[in-house]
Amino acid sequence: MTLFALLLVSGLLLYIVRVLEKAHGALAHAKGIPHQPLPAFFYPVAISLVMIAAWWSTLDQPESSSDKETTGTAMLEEKKDSLWHAPDTADWQQLSNVEQLRYGRDLIANTSHYLGPKGTVAAITNGMNCQNCHLEAGTKPFGNNYSAVYSTYPKFRERSGAIESIPKRVNDCLERSLNGKAIDTSSTEMQAIVAYIRWLGTGVEPQVKPKGSGLQELAFLDRAADPAKGALAYSAKCQSCHGSEGKGVLNAAASGYTYPPLWGDHSYNSGAGHFRLSRFAGYIHANMPLGATHNNPQLSEEEAWDLAAFINSQPRPKKDLRKDWPNPAGKPIDHPFGPYSDGFSEEQHKYGPFGPIKKARSTQQAAKGKTLASR
């Protein structure tokens, strides 16, 4: 009961008592019966007690277990619906491994300085930085951020057919997106990167992927993505930064890229995540050109699909993928290399339309489920 309601009800009860007391006095007087009125201090005392009760009702009372459960559930749902934002680096000063975190973040932001062709630690990558794909050092919502990495790893991945750790996943990026070599998982560099990724997952519950994690998922087109249309969009929206030949722009020291190459010898190879059209189209739509965000895109979804098709139709380094996807049925719809278990061509798996593939796979899964149920 609210304070106002309690005062209102209490005042009404006092009024009723007063009326009854007067009525009793009048009746006693009419019958000649002696009447003893309420003592003078009754009303001040009663009002004081009412005020104390009202004050007491405003104090916080312990929640019941059901109240706590309801509140906790509501807070969890609200947290799930809230867009993820990276924790504040200002909090690092309170941590014992602040220097390790700084180094880990710098390795993501300036990978080429340490591991590029002129790397101060090792010369093992193509000159791109991790944050060319994982924007703003892995912190941008829908910018391929790291928010869900620590909460979901180790985990089984169909691509390797094995349970993978965070260091394994980091090395995958070095070998594929940066077309380089793996680093020792016990090295100072790997430990710093893992510590930084762990810190970015602060507050994320186990097995939870926060809203805004990873990449934006776009609806499939009802046609194949068109490299020719993508070439027109590239000329209009992309080549001012990445160049007409997709070579990117080197920084002043020529030790890395201000704008990364999108194809050619120094770009990501054919085993990178961006070589899958759905992944790359989602990345483009939410983040490109420079200044775009997931809620303020500068390209239509169709343009993003066509741009991804154009860029991924250009020459780039090849990776030996013979050990990838040991179970062909586990390949994503847009994995561009066979063999497949669904009968569709490599061309359609690369450019689409993807709807028929998805429908055929759903039919296969339903049939398989019925077969298993009948055994």
C-alpha cells in the first residue's frame, strides 16, 4: 500500500470513529444515560500512530524469493535485449594485469606493427590488422566484436570438426584473414590477446551471445548476388578509400594499412570468414562505408550483397582447405567449396540464391528426423 493510500484509509477510519463517538453521546443523552467521551489525548495519539505506520510502510522490506526471482528474470531479459557495449578501459587501473591488457588491445589494433612484413616481434602476416575485420579493436556493435568469444569458447566448430579454444581461434584468423602463420599459444602475444578478449567478455553470462555480438545477419536475396552490380557500387562507394584495384592504402611508415586491401596478394585468403558472402555482406551493411553503423547504414542490403559478391570474385591468396569441414553436411549454405551433401553447385553456394538451398536442407533434415523416429 502506498503512503498516500494508507493516510487516506487511516483518516477515513478516524473520521468514522469520531462520528460514531458523537452518535453514541447523542443517544446516551437522549436516554439519560451517562456518557463518557473519549479522552482528549485519543486523537493526537491515534494520528501519531497512523503517521508512524505510514512512515514504516515506506521503508524497504525484504523481497520474498518469488519477488527476487521475478526481478532477476526481468533484469536478465532486459540485459539480453540491450545492445552490448564494451566495458570501460578506465577500469583497467584497478586490475593487476593492466599492461597485459594494453598490449593485447594494441596487438588487435596495430597487428602489423608487431607481426606484419616489418613486424617488431615477427614478420608473419600480410600487413593487415585484426581490427580491419574486428572493428575498433573488437568493440564495435555488429562490427565483428569479441563480446561473445569468452562466453562461448571452448566450443565445437564444424569447420575443424573439433572443440576449439580461444588461442586456436586467434591463430585461425592469423592464418586466414591475415594470410599468415600461427603464433605459439604460450607466447606473450597470445596470452595478451586472450586476456584482452576475456576482459571484453566481462559480465557476459556463459553460453550467451549479447545483442550486437559478431555480425549482422541479412535476409537472403531472392536472386543470386551480382558481381557486376557490386562493381558499380564499389566505384561509387568504396574505391575512394580502398583504391580502384582494391589494394588499399599503406600508412606513412609503409608498415601497415590505413585502409586495408580487399583483394590481391596482401588481402584475406580463400579460407577467411569474409570469403563467405553472408558474413561479408553483413559486415559491409552495418559498417561500410566509413561512418556507417548497424542502425544508420549507408548502403541497402542488396548493395551489400552485390558488393560482397564483387569483392569476393576478385583474385586473392588461396588456402589449402582439404582438412576443413570433415563433415560435408555441416558446411554453411554459403561455403563456396564442395563437396556438398545437398546437390547444389559451387557457383550457387558462393553467390546464391541461397533460399532454395536452405529449403532443400530443411527438407533433408525433416526426412532424416522421420527416419530416426521410425526406428
